[in-house]
Amino acid sequence: MTSTTLVDEFEHYSRWRDAVYVRVEALRDWLNIQELSDADSELRLNQLLGRLQEDTLNVAFVAEFSRGKSELINAIFFSDYRQRVLPSSAGRTTMCPTELYYTPLRAASLRLLPIETKTQPGSLADFKHDAAAWSEFPLNLDSADEMSAALMRLADTLRVDAATAEAYGLIDPEDEETARHLAHDGHIDIPRWRHALINFPHPLLKQGLVILDTPGLNAIGTEPELTLSMLPSAHAVLFLLAADTGVTKSDIEIWHHHIAPLGGASRARLVVLNKIDGLWDELKTETEINAEITKQAASSAALLELPINQIYPVSAHKALVAKVRGDAALLTRSRLPELEAALTQELIPCKQALVGESSQLVVENAVVKATELLETRLAAIQDQVDELESLRGKNRGVIQSMMSKANEDKQQFERGLQQFNALRNVFASRVDVLRDHLGMPALKREVSQVRQAMEKSYFSAGLREAMGHFFRQVDANLNASSDVILEIRAMMDAMYQKFSDEHGLAAVSPPDYSLGKYCKEMTRLERIFDERFNTTLKMLTVGQRQLTARFFETLASKVVQVFELANSETEAWLKATISPMETQIREHKIQLKRRLESVSRIHAATETLDDRIAELDATIGTVTDQMDNLARINTRIVDALADDLSGVQLAKTA
């Protein structure tokens, strides 16, 4: 069975990632065994290993209903399964946003979140941690018919009255089309489920592929989390049009409001013109058919304000048939290989570059710090050897003078250590101030206060002011935190320079750090707030309770996530800032102690001079071997990061 190019590349990527994991794990374990790791390096290496282990490749499919998303997913990713994993037939087969993924922690299943949760507090992320909120249906992998029947639940609907649909935020009663639907008996069909999670043991999903199937403008508009989190975090977004309908008004609205604004957030944004087989007219020549397809693609590109080479005409249905039957000619005519090639060129290399870059930074940090520690240790031992060599043939007075000098150096260092402890106390006090501004307790207070203000407000102006004040306060906290970070950085720079000048410690520059990316994310969230909440129309047409609930389920919830990430990264930076200094001071203190003990032993018994020099020479050999081993381990990681095709062999030889 021949896999698609995209599948092959993803499998290569997975093997590459596994090889990098093995090498990084070996580095972490070796550093611990050799006692060369510090708290910051161990934390960062463990975090990197966790990211590599949980790494996912997120691909989102976005379109209005009946554009063929499910069929395209089946054709690209699941044709080798010899059946449709996602149901695909005429009409609305997927009524709610659906995530396909795999975790070995639970059996193959379909989990569905009831639409009634729309009126309950909590975001989709919150509900994912509440197993009781979901209806779960097992998937019988041995029966295609049973699995297909279970997945057809994705198309379930409920018939409800207008008040219920409005309470769920699914309709606008003033909308003309909605009014026509309600005119008959005052009821309307809505999705029965709010969100679906499909845990399916497909090989690609096992390797970390996550697919998001988003059905329709209504689903996107009523689940702001999709545009706040899920779509921006996708590594590729495929936007589907249909050749038989052309670019509709709702297609344009989805594109301009939800896909195009992603900009650089999503690595690849591709537009797929599906169902071109509808233009395969037997009364026309192949040239005429291709001209008609090109005309449709050009028209779509003009309406979406894109170059035509970003539009990919395909027939997902014919492509799936061709792959299942092994019909190469039909597969070529379906044009799916061109889309797969674009995905391969856009998606996999960019994902690998991002993971490789982040991995290399962490590894370099750990290796450089360990190398500096070994170099400092080697220099200190060599100084001791030189010092002892100079004692050969000297009288006890010279040795006494040497011991006095060692004692003076030790006392000077202890005075410097007292200064370091005093500065560390200042450091700790500034860290406390930083945590007051950036910490989660402060943010939770702000969230609680804005909720109370919104619940007490009876007028739109009060709601708007409460939400606006929340963002102003959050911005103020981020700006104050940035100022404290600059103070801490300047203080640590001075401390490192002082110890380098006075005690000969290695000149280390604390790592740069900024909250800039979190400030940019807050700016993006504020823009969404202005567009979707801070409008007179929204204030007048959406009830206070519903508006408050939406604000906290979406924007406030996302702000909390941003601050959690900022806190985690800031704490890691604080450790990275102080940890190298603590490690060098500890090492310097050990070497001073050994130097004093060595001279004392020589003073007590001159005959031990040669023995002590021999011990130090052996220690130099040990440290040199450690440096060689560290260099070899680092080279193996560099080789793994640079290799994008031979991951299997790398993993086997690691």
C-alpha cells in the first residue's frame, strides 16, 4: 500500500522527534550522574522532554456545511484504513466542532458535550477536565458498520423553541433567515452536541496528529474559543470552498473574520476548492474542463483577495475512491497530490524547524553551563597543581606563606558570599514584587471584581466599563511586571560582573527575557473584545447574563491562560538568572576548600606533595574526559536535530 507524501513526511518527522528525545534524555541523565546539572538546566531539559513526548501536529479544517471537509480528511489521512473514518454523505454530517486525536489512556470512543452546557459556567477547556459532563460512546474498531453508526451521532439535532436557541447563543431572532425558519411553528433545529472528541488509534493520530473539523459559520461564531485558541494554535488551516456553490457570503465572512486575521499565527493557510468532479462534463474536452476549473479558482481567489496559486482545486471524493482502489489516473485527476505536496512543503518543515530551534536553545543552554562549570573546575585544579609544583624544594616558611594566602582568599570569598546573600535577599524582594503584579492571585482578584461589577450592572455602559477596566488593569500589571524584570536583570548583571572581577568566576550574562509576546497577545484579545463585546449593538441585543457568561467563558478565560503561561516562563527565567551564579559560587567554594586542605596537608607532611600532585593530575584527567564526553553527547544531539530523514537509524543507535 502506497502512503501519501504528507503521511510519509509526518512519519519521518515523528521518527526524527523520537530520535531527538532519546538524545536529550541521555544528556539529562548524564549531567545528573556526573553532578553537573543545576536546578534550571534540569527543569528546562525535563520541560523539553515533556514537550517532545506530548508534541502534536494540529491541522484545522474550516468551512460552511456541505463543503466536503470530512471527505477531504478521509482522503488525506485515512485512505489506507479502507473505510471512511468520519461519516461523509449528502447533507450536514458533522453538526459540531470535532477533534480527532489519540490517547492510550482511554479506549477508542466518541465523547460528546451536550449543547445544554452552553448555559453552564465554564469554557470548553474547563469541560475537557470534567469527564462527567460528556456522553461517551465506544467505537468498535472490528466493525466498520458499528463504528460508522456511532459516528453518525455527530449529525444529531434537537428541535427547540426560539427562546431556548437564543439562550444557547445559537440564533439571532432578528435575522431574516432565522425568522423564516421560526415562522412555521416557532421552533428551529439546533445541534444536539456542542463539541465532539474522537479518540481513535490510527497510526498518524498515535504519532501526534490532531485534526479539528469545524462545521460552519454558526459553530465558529458561537464558540469564540475556536477563534481565540484552537484556530490560532493550529499549525495549518485548510479553508474549504465548493466548486458547485462558488464563494458564498458566509464563506467570505468566515475567511475575513476568522481565517485571514490569523496572519502569521498559523503556519499554513490553504484554500481548497473542493468538488471539482462536479465540473467533469462528459460532453466537454479535458482542456475545456480544466479551463472551467481555472476560471472557478481565479474567481475564488479574487473574492478572497488571494493569489490564484493559493487556491487548490480538488475532488476529495474521487481522491478517496482512487486511493482505496489504487487508481493512479483517477488520483491524478482529483488533483489531491498537489494539495498534499503543498501541505508537506508548508507544514512539516516549518513544524520541525520550530521544534528543532526550541530544542537546540535548551540543549545549548545546558551544555554551555556544564562546560563552563567544567572549565572553571579544570582551571582551579590546574592552579592548585601549579601552586603545589612551586613548593618543590621550598622550606616550611614558604609553605606557611602559601597557606596564609589560601586562608586570605577564603576569607575574602566569604565576605563576598555575605554580599551575595545580601543581594540575593534584594533579589527575593524584587521577585515578590514581580509576583504581586504578575501572579495568579492578583489576576484572580481582578477576575472576581469584574464579575461582581458586571453582575451588579443594570446598564450597558456599566458592563462595558467593567470589561474595559479589567483589560486596563491587566495591561497595568503586565507593564509593572516588565519594569521589575528590567530591574532584576540590571541587578543580576552587576552581581555577575562583580564576582567575575573580584573572584575570577566565569563571566556569565543572565539570559534576556521580556513579556513582549504576552503583551501582544493581550492586545489581540483587547481587539477581539472591541469587535465582539464593546459595541452598542451587542450590549443592546444580548442579555446581561448571557453577555457576562460569554465574556468569562472566552476572553477572561483566555487572559487567565496567558497569565499562567507568563508565570511559568517567568519563574523559569528567574531560576535561570540566579542558578548559574549559585552553581559557580558553590564550585568556587569547594575548590577553595580543597586548595586549603591540600596546602595544609603539605604543611603537615611535606612528603605528601608528590602524592597530592598525582591526585590532582588524575582529577584533571577525569574532568577532561567529562568535557570530551559532554562534547560527544552534544554532537549526537546536533546530528539528530540536523537529520530530517534518517530518524529510525538515529533512534536505533542512540
